[in-house]
Amino acid sequence: MIYCKLPDRPQNKLAHYTTIAAIAISTAIVILMTSFVFFNGARVAEKIAKIEKYERVQRLLNDTLINLLNAETGQRGFLLTGKSMYLAPYLTGKVNVKNDMKQLKTLLSKKYTKDYKTIKLLTAKKFNELKATIALRKQNKVNSALALVKTNKGIKDMNKLRIYISVLKSSYKKRAETAHGWVLKESDYIKIALPGVIFGYLLILLFVYVLLYINSKKITKYEDNLRQAAVDLESSYENEKTAKLFYLAISQINNLIPKSLNYGEFFTDVAGLFSKDIGIDGICVFKDDKPYAKLIASAGVKNIKEFTENLKVSSDENMPEGRGIYGKALRSAEVIYSNDFIADKASAPWQQKLKKLNFLSLAAMPIKTNDKPFGALVVCSSQKDYFDGKKVKFLKEISSILSYAVEYLENRNNLIQERDLSNILIENIHSGIAIYDENKFLYVNPTLLHLFHYTKEEFLNLNVTDFFSINEDQLYYKNSSIFKMYHNSEMSSRFIYKYAYISSGNGNNEKENKDKGDKIRYIDLFRTAITYNGKQTGLAIFSDVTDQILREQNILVERETYKELAERDALTGAGNRRSFDSKLTEMLNTANRYNRPLSLIMFDIDKFKDINDTYGHEIGDSILKELSHLIKQNLRTTDFFARYGGEEFMLIATETSLVTAKELAERLRIKIAEYDFNIGQYVTCSFGITEIIKGDTNQSIVFRVDNALYDAKRSGRNRVCFG
């Protein structure tokens, strides 16, 4: 929309306003008088119509009365003479009293409704009497007919009818006279006002003429002002045109942002827009660098390349090339312009190039990215004083858009690179990845398909609930419930379960079926909730940890083996001295804490050195092993049996009193003495037993049982002694 203020019209204010006031007053008077004439004329016409109505009512009443009188006269003449000449109009219908009554009804006002009904009734009676008389006369019943005519009732009705008609005629006559008098009076008023109206119009024309005459001498000056207004209007049009071009450029720049692949392509298109659509003579886009900025795009006049070739600009204030509008714009982060760049001393490094292209006005728009200088877009015009306040305002807006565009393109390209990298990682990672909702799988990576031996089509058609239905007996490890809803963000879970590949028989060859079935794998599954395509979904990460689990299981077996070797006697399989000391400490503490009985039995093989010397160490070792096996068969699972050293053995009997321990020791002694070790002689053992006492330690109880064993040896061997 273009706005242009028209100049004030030159005039004599006093005469001007006086004349206008006179015209206004005259016009008001004329309007009032004209309204009076038209209004009263309408009222007069209305009154005249009413007068005609009143006169018509009088005529109808008069005709009705005459018709009744004529009918009565004709009736009497017919009775006297037998001639019906006076009754002919009534008998033939030429005189239609009913029609007159209908017209009279429409003309009479509501005030006379009752009078009308009375007249109508009396008239009907009169004519009915007429018809009855004629009928009697035709039957030669003259006397009866005369009697009917002469009845007082008929005469009274006729008189009453005359009175009603006369009263109505008189009333409407008075109305007509009153209305006629009013019409004459109002007509006189109209006759008086009409010349005044004509005079008023003439007076208005006179005042208009005077008004034109007063201002006629200054029309020429007003025309000059109008010409100047036209020039201003043309200037406004040019400004409006420029504004439209800039707005168009801004719109097109915004459209270019998402379409451009990088800022080089973007600024090349922007430079073209400035040149073609706005008509800028020269455009250069620089990316700041050290020591000189790099030109990344240019457009404009044909020889613009001559201007940009070897063009050096800088943001360093200490360099001559950094003191121009480019350097100032980057340092101040504001649009810097010069409307006479040739005369600007700061333009010295570029004077000759500017003169060749006739560039007079230049402006630099700073471009920032992440609040740091990126570069600037420089626009050049061959017009002096090209950049005014409005254009600079547009340039500032464009500067902000360009800064946003650079940030957008950099961020978008970074996101694209990150996305591509993520896709590469996801597609090539050794873990299987699946994204799913409540009903179906949305995405699976190749590793997952390979892990479960499915095609992508097969996997995407799997039922999510069925796939994640894992029995407790399949679980190898879990750290939270696996039966929580996947879409609850608080319910992430991780567990390891056993998965058996079941051969479906749908493979293309025997090898595929063999690979697909009959294998147990350990799957490490992590599930959590994520947002995917704007919706809350589930993320599942599958890792094949079979090798790791198997290694862990082997380590556990080896660890148990090492523990067994560390705690068991290698020859007999009984506990060794180390495990005995540890177990005795544990059982003593438990018995002391809970005040429970505990007994310790120590025994060794009688004359074992002689056996070794006689039969050899291999037989001796065999006897030790068979003896250990025999003892183990006759112990409770809660008892602990250990080789204490050489041919000496220890037995810790939990929940066992000294009496019960003696019975156990005797039973074992007899079992050993009766056992055939296949060496040609029997083997016996000596036993020492003791029970726990308050305050016992490993050393104290072992000391006592050792003394008891010594007593058994000294007393003759193959016996049980207390300690």
C-alpha cells in the first residue's frame, strides 16, 4: 500500500469558512423547506383521497335511499294499477342494492359498523316485503298484499331506515367538509413555501459560485503542489517496489535454506537472487579466514569477475584491507554501508577496481554462526546514496537470516553425518538391535537377523509378545523383572537367557537347516523405552554371549577344581590340613555361639611304617585310599573328614556329644579292623576323642584329642581313648 500526503489547498480561510457556513445553513433551510413541501403535499393528497371516499359514501347512501323510496312507490303503484313498470329495474336486476351494500361496507369506518348492519338488515327486510307483495299480487290476492304494505311494522322500518341513512350522510358530509377545509389551508402553506425552496436553491448556487471565486486566484499554486505530490507519489512507488523486491528475496532465501546441500551452494543461489530479483549491480560473499577472507560466491554485472579476481579483504584492523566495510561489519556485527565509497578513504585498496565497475554505494552484511564471525555478504550499487534507512533495515533482516542459514546448514550436515555414522554402526555392530511397539517389530538390523537365523520379512512378521515370552527355566541371569511392560520408561531390564534354535525345515538346503537348528545359545538381552518417530517404543539389544558364558562356566569348573585341589588331599580325597583348620574354626564358632555339642576324633593306622617297609609305599598309599573310602561311607553328610598328616586323620562330628562320638569311633574302629585290605594281614587304627568345652580354640581342642590318641597308642593300640 502506497501512502502519499496531498498538499493543503491554498485559500482565504475567513472567506472560505464563512462561505461554507452560508452554504451549509442555506442547504439546511432548503432541505427543511423541501421536506415540508413534500411532507405536506403527501398529506394533502391523502386528505383528498379521504374526501373522495366520504363523497362516495354519501352517494351510495343517497342512492340506497332513493332506490328504497322508488321500490316502495313502485310497490304501491303495482298494487293499485297492476302495472310493474316501476318495479322493472328491481325485478330485472338493473338496480342491485346488494352490490351497493358491499361497496358501502368497504368504505365505512369501523366506527359505523353497527349502523351499517342496521341499514343492511332494514334494507333486506324492505326488499323481502317487496318480493312478498309481488308474489301475493300475482296470485290475485290484492287485499292481502295491501294489508302487508299498510302494516305499521313495515312503515316503522322504512322510517327507521331513512333516519339511519340521513344520520350517516350528515356525518360523512361533515367529515368531507372538514377535510376540504384542511386541504385548502395546507395548499396555501405549500404555495407560500415553494417559492422559498426555489429561492434557497438559487442562494446555494450563489454561495458556491462565491466560494469558487474566492479560491480561483490560487488554483495555479495548488496545481504546483499537486505536481510535487505526484513526484512524491512516484518516489513512494519506487520505495514500495524496492520493498516488495526485498521481501521477495527474503522469502526466496528462506525457501533456499532447506533445499541447499551446503553453504557454498546456498550463497551462490543467494547472490543470484540479489542480482536478478532485486537488481543489485554486484554481490560478493566472503568467508572469513586469515590473513584474507575467501570468496565463496559472486554475481552481478558481466565484468564482476574482474572485480573479484585477486580481491583481498580482511577482518584484521591492523591491515589496510581490514579497515573497509567488510572488516568493520565483522568486528561490529552490524550492517556497515557507504553511499560514496569512492570518496571514502578506507576504500583505498579497492579504488581502481571500484572505478572500473562504477560502484559508488557499498554495504556489508555480517554473517555469524554460533555467535562467532563467519563472513559477510557485500552488495554494490552504481547509484550514489543508494542505501537509505529502509534498505539498511532490510539488509539487517537479511543478515540475520543468512546467519541462521549457515547455522542451520552446518547443524543439519553434522546431523546427517552423525546419522550416516549411526546407520553404519548399527548395521555393522556385533549386537542385534530391534525397535518395536506393542504389536510389531518396526526395525531390525542385519546382526539380529543373523543371530536368530531369520530373514527380515520373517522377523518383522513375528509377534512381539510371543517373541519376548521367556520362561523362568530359560533364564541364566537377570537383574530386574522381565515381565514388566516395555513402554514404561522406568522398567528397563537386562537378563541373559538360553535360546534354542529350532529347525523349521524351511531351509533351502540341508546345511541351512543344520545351522538353524539344534543349537543352544546364550543371549544377553537389554530392553528399555525410547522415542522413535515421535512415538514411545521399545528398544531391545541382543548380544550373543555364548562364548563368554562357556568361558565363565569353564572358569567356574576350573575354580572348583583348583579349590578342590587346594582343600582336598590328593591321595585320599579327604580334606587336607588347611581345609581342616578352616573348617574347625568355623564349626567351633558356630557351636560356641549357639551352645551346641561338637566332638573331635583323631586316629591313625597302627604300625603303618612297618606296612610301608614290608609291602612298599604303593601298598601303603593304597591302604590310605581304601581306608578313606571306608570312613566316608560310614559318616553323615554334616561330618567333616580330613587327612591330618601321614597316616593321621581327623573327624569333626557336629551336633555330637562325647558319648555319641565314642560310639561312632568304636563303630569305625571295628569296620577298619574287619576290612580286608588284601595284604595278607589286618589293619587296625587307634582313636582319640574329645568334646568341645567353653572357651575352646583350635589349638586347645586339637591338643586334647592328640593326647587322647597318644593314650590309645600307649595302652596297646586298636582302641578308643578320651581326652
